[in-house]
Amino acid sequence: MAAKKRITKRELDAIERAAKREAQKAAGALDSRYRTRVVKSKKRFARKPKHPPPEEA
């Protein structure tokens, strides 16, 4: 008889995440109606544009 394989904490977390994602899919949360909120990092330096390009007629 083969010994039983123990489920590691990492595998258990993956199973829980997959179940949660399936529930979200069933609820319609991942069908692009909802957008994730992204907060810009204050640690990155963002340069301001010097001058807008001239508009051509």
C-alpha cells in the first residue's frame, strides 16, 4: 500500500484561490464589467511633459 500524500499549505492555498475564483466567475465579477482600482505608487518619479505638441490645422 502506498503512503498517503500530504497536502502542503501552498497546495491548500492554491485550491482555496481556485475555488474563490470560480465563485467570482459564477457571480460575473470577471466578465469585464468591473475594473480593478489601481493606486499609483508615490515612490516612482513621474516627469511632467514640458510642452504639448503644436496642433496642426
